[in-house]
Amino acid sequence: MNDSARPQRMSTRSRERSGSHRPTPLPTPSTSLSPPWQWPLDLASYDRAAELSPAERTELAHLLAPGADLLRRRRLAILDRLVRPIQDVLVWTQAPLDKHSTVRRALLLEMARRDKSMWGWSAEEWRESLCLDPEEATRRYGWRRGNHHPARQYLVAIAYLLHLYPAAALGELLGQVKITVVARHIFGQDALDLATKRVWEALSAWGYRQRTQYVLVTCLSYLLLCNRSPQLEDLSLDFLEHLAREGIPFSVKESLHQVSRALWALGIVARPLPVPRSRSYLEGEADIAAEWRVWCDRWKRQTTARSPDTVYYACLTAGHWLARTHPSVTGPAQWTPELAGAFVAAISHGHVG
């Protein structure tokens, strides 16, 4: 693929009204009638062999040496088939230039350690490279900001756009980063804004009011990414029902029903998902330690927050998770940063409740 053929992109809890009838479908923007979204990269154009050539193996071995220069022209030429797909993703996602070498070097170092190209990595090896442990990215890549380093989100984009992560485990992959940021990189801000606007307008017609669209955008971004398309018309009822049955991030689960109602109002799906049962994600609430429950109830009685339920049920969810995974922890005084990190990871993977 020459430079002219490289991928380019132009810059560019709420109340529900009574009644179960479908509202008059909202006007569909002409942009939503555009041809089906096509994958931005031609995966067939890449040499996806997992085995390294002798020359590639030699050059990658040099990268493990302290102070090795990745930008040597001869080195880049030898490693072209490994570097080119990485570079194409960085161009498509409009990654800042100062992140290009950081991301390339991280992935090439992993290929050198494993003695195979990223095309041959297993899901477990990708999990290892994405560094779920907050300190692992610092030890592994020398990044000062660990797994909060800005370059980390592009590792996820590369695994996503190059189909290097099992499709059935995309939710797990997306649970490791800020979902809205990845969606913006993959689909572009304009496409994400259009989808959000259409869903928000449909919900507003139903009487939904929300102080912030952040939770809604997170849910919608997750759906579009898992469906591998930024177009609402590509979503289906079967797909939504499948996700509703699977373990999904809490931030997605709490808005999934509302999004399904919007898609129903827009005429995209035949019916919305059933209204979730109240506190359905706390079906095991009875096993929460008595001390933890007392503290949660006390906070709810004394808080001055205008909408305390979200925090209250999140705290109960933490108590439910502790009862299942750390039964010896029964009160807030035993809560540690390590427990907090593990709890966030469990919620991201949909492994709570």
C-alpha cells in the first residue's frame, strides 16, 4: 500500500411518559441513508503470517538492546510488513504524531519477546500486552503514566481495527479503556455525534430528562463498537437481546433499555427491550455484609446529593462483589486502593451481579 492509498479521514435516570404506543417516527437524517459503512482498512492487503522471517527476527532482537533506534531507515524497511498495519491504524485514528513511535515500539517489543508477529497473538497475550494491572504498563513499556498513558488506547484501536481480538470478546477488550474515546477514534466525532443526536431526540420525545448525556453516549458507543458500525440502522433486536443476556459494563447496562426505546421510536427495531427489574443487578443483595449495608443506608439518609440512588446502588454492588470475592472485607475501613482497582475491573467486564 503506497502513501496515497493509506487510509485517510476528513476532519470534519430519567422520567418516561405514560403509554406504550410507538411515537410518530422522527425524521431520518439524509446522512443515515448513505451506503453501508465499510471497514476502513483492507485487511487482505497485509501479510498476516504469524511466523517471523530470519531478517525480521534479527532486527526485532536489536530493539531489545538499550537505546535501540527504531527509526533507522534500514530497520523500518525490513520490518515494513509489521509496522505498516500499525501505522495505518494510527493514521486512521488521527493519533498525535508524538504517539506513533511510542505505540510502534511497544508492539514491536512484544513481537520480539514472543518471537511472532501480532497476527499470531492469542487473546490471553493481547490481555497481557494491554496491561490490566495499573503498574504493568510502566514496568513493561517504561510509560510513566502506566495504563493511563495516552498511547494505551491506540493499542486497543489496533487490536480492534485489525481484527486481532476475538469478536466474541470485544466487550472485554472495550472494558479496558474509555469507550467513548475509542469510538471517536474508530468512527470519527461526526458519526458519533449524529448517532447520539438521533437517539437523544427520540428519547426526548418520550419525556426523558438527563442532566448529562455521558452515560447515554457511553452505552451507544459500546453498542456501535461491538456491532462494528457507526450506523444505527445496522443495530438489530437480536443483537441488543444478546448483549442484554451477556455480562456488560455497568455504565452500558444502565442505559441499554433507553437506547432500545429510541431505536424502536426510530423504526430500527421491532420492539424495545423489556424494562429491567428494579435493582436487577443486585439479585444477590441478601449476601451483603450487615456492616457494609448499615454504612450504605446511613450514607443515603445523610447525603445532600440531589440524586443519591446511583451512588447508593453502586455501593451496594460493591458490597455484593465483596461478599462473593473477599468475604472477610465487611466494612469501608477495610477498603483499599487494590480492592478499588479490582472492583472497577470486575464492573468493566460485567462480572458483578
